[in-house]
Amino acid sequence: MRAHRLLISYHYFRSKPLGRLLVERYATKPRIFADSGAFSALTQGAVISIEEYAEWLTRFEHLFAVYANLDVIGDAEATLRNQRWLEARGFKPLPVYHMGEPWEFLDAMLDRYPYIGLGGLVGTGVGKSDLNAFASECFNRAAQRGSKAVFHGLGLTSVRALTALPWFSCDSSSWGSGSMFGCLSLFNPERGQLEKVQISDPDDVLRHETLIRHYGYEPAQFLDKRLYSWRYATEIAARSWREFESFMRKVHGPVPHPSGTDLPGPHIYLAATCDQLHHVANRSIAKHEPLREVS
């Protein structure tokens, strides 16, 4: 069984005991992607110190499968300085290139690194056609330079974008929208798309009853307030996104990591600001049973 993959942000988890919260209590040991949370910090008017981020990495680096550079959104030079600052102190952060930055920054990364994060893909008002064009150009530039580098899509949840290209990994926070906002995001393997299900709308739940049963739940668990628990929304979403991950793997086949430090992708890291969501998702995946076909 593939390990549960989760993404945590320094911005939200900086003061939490990660060993106890995210490893010791887990049914299966997770692979953790650590992100600085620069985008969240920017939207909330917060400032992240490179020194404090480095101190956090020093404490918990042994828990992380991957950890990203402290990127400075809108300033490629500052992002590069942080990358070099961390590397000079023995860290090996995932470099991050943002949509809209000069291409020479990506070219330099392709010549040096086997694994690169692509950011600026969400929350900027960029249309899907522009996003797809940007991602395609990144992959094309890698091929033209003879680079075997693979990419991680930061916050990338577009099925079209994720299936159009052989991504090694991506992360999503929208998987938790069911338990947080009442809107389930379920992957339909027959249609190859994510379908939104409004838990508060009985008609919408019933329209998706076959898909809900596909993931091992009954519509009544979401329709009847006496039966409903936020854990159901979290569990079904975790199973759904695991199936989406499998679907991505079928589209392009296994995507190997150039350095061989991880299993072949694609991989989806589930992002959440609450450790409880991670725990429930982990348990759901650990007890994963074969799924029925959707009729």
C-alpha cells in the first residue's frame, strides 16, 4: 500500500509537536511535504522569517520526505537568495518557480535540480488556458534542455491540467472542502472528472448516490443530520483523491523520480491546516477496501 501523503505548512504548524501529531499516532507512517506557507502568509499579511523557518526545518527535517524553499511570491531574486541561504546551511529544499517569473530562473533550476515546484497556479485569477500554457512550457523547456527533472504542482487541482502532463506530484487543500464547507469534491473514475456534491442539498446528494456508494458510503449518512459526521466527508474525500491519483498514474504511466529517492509518481499530497483532518484521512486510507465499479 502506498503511504498516505500529506502537506503541512510552517505558517500553520510552526508551534505544533509534529512528531506526536503527525507520526506517532498514525496507522501507517505518512510521507510529509513541508511547505513554508508563503502564499497563506501573504494573504493574511504575515511575514515568515528565513531564520525561523530554518530552525523549524532543523527540528523536524527527519520527518519530512520533501520540504520546499521559502519562496517570495513576486520576487524571483529573493526566492533564489533564500534557496542559496538554506543550501549554504546544509538544507536541500525543493526549489520553487512561479508563473510569471523570467524563464531564465526556471532554466537554471532545470540544469541543477531533479525536482522542482511550480507555484503561482492558484489564487491569482489566472485562467485555465493560461495555466495550461504555462505548465506545458515548463515541461517543454525541460525536454528541450535534456533535463530529466520532474515537477510538483503547488496547489494544483485542475483535472485537465494534471492529466494533460506527466506531473510527479501535486498538492490540494480542496479535498477537505466537504468537512469544512459542506461541498464534497469526489472523483468520478468513469468520467475522469471531479464532481461537486453539496451536502446541504438533498437532491444533489441523491444525484450522486452511485458515486457515494462507490466509495463505501450511503447517501443517508449525508442526508440525515442524526447520522452525519464531518469525519464521513473527510474519509470519503481521502478515498476519492487516492482514486484520482491512481487515475493519473494510468493516464501517463509511472513517473520516476530522477534520483530514485521516492516511488514513481504521480502523487497527491493532501493539504490541511488541521491535524485532525490528516488523522481521519490517514485512517480512511489505511483501512481502504477494494472499490466497486461505478455503473
